[in-house]
Amino acid sequence: MPLELGRLHPDPTPKQRELVLRARALGQEKFAHRAEKYDREGSFPFENYDDLRAEGFLGLTIPESYGGLGADFETYCMVSAELGRWCGTTALTFNMHAATLLWSNQMADDMPMTDEKRKTHEKRRAMLYEKVIRDGSIFAQPFSEPNTAAAAGKSPFGTTAKRTDGGWIVNGVKHFASLSGAANYYGLLCTEDQGPDVEQSPKDTMYLAVPADSDGVTISGEWDVLGMRGTVSKTITFKDVFVPEDFMVLPTGLYYHGARYWPHMFTTLCPTYLGLSQAAFDFTMNYLTGNIEGGPPKGGEARLSPAKQMSIAEMRVKLEQSKALFYRVIKEARYKPEKADRLRAYCSQITVMEGANDICRLAIRTCGGRTIFKKYPLERYYRDSRCGSLMLPWTPEICMERLGRESVQDPGEVEPLD
Ligand SMILES: Cc1cc2nc3c(=O)[nH]c(=O)nc-3n(C[C@H](O)[C@H](O)[C@H](O)COP(=O)(O)OP(=O)(O)OC[C@H]3O[C@@H](n4cnc5c(N)ncnc54)[C@H](O)[C@@H]3O)c2cc1C
């Protein structure tokens, strides 16, 4: 039992508390013990997903009226951080699933749609939710492409969907697709191909749910990487894949609209790394106080060294900075947030993503060389946490650029929807 079971959130509602404690029980009792195996093998945490399914957590972000647990954006982020504390791979992949479903309700409900469009969206999402609640299906989010800057929001997606009888024909390549080979549906971002005379635009971004067993879907490449090895984020090629008309996560154009007007949607990758920060801190406390086998003796000198106490203080400061910013930011998440709130979300993204690896770096230095052995989780936290800054579209570099630019000039309101 870690000494530092410190609350991840200062002021949870009863429902948030209950869900976080359920996630903690799963993580502490089951996921933490399996994490080393998935990391070593680079294999997907299927057993963890069986547990998540049994606990009803696959429906975490599905509204209660559809049989889900009804976690809203803030609640989801809190649960995700708790999962990240015990297994980074599980939390990060679970984010792809849970965020897909969350965006299709809380975010979609906030955004303008004609009555007709909303009715169709309602019918489609109910069908997708049923696949999760009834069949236990898992969703992935293959957005990133090797040959376009679309994931960073700079160009239309190179993957296209062309209208055909009863649906769409999809063509394109996605890389870094977490849950490749594990998900039942690939929540795919692509551009509507409206023929050679119509210029493609990010505004025509579509969000389809492609059944993973469709003809024309192939997985390739290797995934032998530094960290987050169990995410199995390989390349997926879509060659003339037929997707039925109703298999749509959001109506055409809504993802683009959400990216501009519900920008906090991109902060859902953070809590995984916040959880890793907490895990590295917990480990350090336990190790130095003699609560971990092979470490310094209980009541030994290590914890009394001023150098170690300074490092622990530094870690705690960084951890509290990450938590304070992140938990403020997720409370501010909404449709059309104030500019200051959006800029604060960039600050949070940088603080959490860069802070996680920094805290792990300090943890290894403070605990010492024995903790780089694979029998301890610290070196895995260190490698996993390094990946946070690589996640598009809100990498720290991109966030820094926006922060700097928008802080010195007022670009006015974001473009109106047309
Ligand atoms: C563990 C892991 C899991 C992932 N899972 C998924 C997933 O499930 N789905 C998915 O879609 N993607 C996923 N990704 C992909 C991720 O979002 C990136 O697409 C991937 O890391 C490749 O990015 P890149 O740095 O090579 O991209 P590039 O776009 O080539 O960027 C290179 C560098 O330039 C910076 N950069 C890029 N554009 C700009 C800009 N406009 N301004 C300033 N700097 C810029 C980036 O920050 C980066 O440092 C995952 C990545 C990792 C590491």
C-alpha cells in the first residue's frame, strides 16, 4: 500500500469519488501487477480491458440514459488520472476509447446543429453506445497520418471518405494508431472527398466509426518503442473500406468545430501523465522510507539526507503545480471558453506533459541506481512519461507557440462558424 495515496483531486463530488475509488481498486489490485508484462512484451493489456468491461467502465463516458456510467468531462479526467497511476498504457489507450464516446455526447450536445442533424446524430450515437454496453466493444482514435500535418490541425486529413450507396468508401493511412488490432472500431478522422472540383478543407473533416474487421483494413509495421509499449500503436491502412452510413461518431464538420470551440477536448491525454507523476512520487516516498523490498532499510538514513529532502520537495512542488493547473483547467472546460481559459489549458498541457518526465527524472536520481532495474516500475514510468510531449495536436511546442503568439497579440475572437 503506497504511503502517499494523496487525493488526485481536491474536491470530488460523491459520484466522482466513487468512480475514482473503483478505478483505484482495479488499478492497485490488478493493473499495477500486470504492467511490467505488457511493457516487456509490447503487448496490449487485454486482461485489463476485461476487467474494465466487467466493472462497466467501457461505458464510463456514456450517459446513464443509455446504460453507461455517465461520467462528464471533469469526472472522466479524474478517473483517467487514477488509471494512469497504476498503468500508463491502460490509461492512454482507454483515453482513446472514452474520449471518443465523451465527445459524441457532452461536446456534441453543446454544439449547434439543425434539428434534423441532431436527430440523426442521436440515432447514430445510440447505435454506437449499444455496441459498447451490449457487446463490450472498444473504440480507438487513429487520427495521425504519416504524410500530412492534419493531426496538428494544419491541413485536411489525407485519408478520405467518398460517398457511395448506403455509406462511404474510405482510403488512407494512419500511423501511431493505439489499440491497433485490439479495438473493435476505429474512430477515424478523414476528409470528405467531394470530387476533383471541390478543394479539400479541414472543415469537411468526418469522424467515422470503422468496424475493425472490415475488408480492406490492414495493420502493419512494428511497435518496438521507448515507452507506452503496450499501446501497440501500429500503422493502419484503409483500402477501399466500406463504412455504413450510420457509423459516424460526429456529423461532418463537428470535429473541426469542436477543435476550435471546445478546445479542452485535447486535454484528455493529460491525466494519464498526471497519474504517472503521482506514481513516481508515491514510489519515491515508499522507497526512501524502507517500504520497498531491496531499497534502503526502514527508518534508515536515506530519508534524512538534506539532498534527498530537497529533491522530494522539488518533486512535490512540480506535482502540485501539475495538479493545481490541471484540475482548474478541467473545471473550466466548456463550449466557447474565454481566451484566458484556453491559454491556461495550454499552460496545463505543457506543465503536466513536461512535468511528468521531470518528476520521474528526479525520482530516479533521488532513489538511486538500484531503481533502474526492471523489477521496479520507476524506469517504466520514466520511459512512459517521456511520450506525453509527443502527443499531437497539443504538443508542448505547439502550445508554447500559441501561448507566446496569443499573449503578445490579440487575434480577436476565433473565426465564426460558416
Ligand atoms: C505512445 C503514443 C501513442 C499514440 N497514439 C495515438 C493514437 O492513438 N492516435 C493518433 O492519432 N495518434 C497517436 N499518437 C501519435 C502522436 O499524436 C503523433 O502523431 C506522433 O507522436 C508522431 O508525431 P511526430 O512528432 O512525428 O509528428 P510531426 O508532426 O512530424 O512533429 C514533429 C515535431 O514537430 C513539432 N510540431 C509539429 N507540428 C508543429 C507545428 N505546427 N508547430 C510547432 N511544432 C510542431 C511536434 O511537436 C514534434 O516535436 C501516439 C503517439 C505516441 C507516442
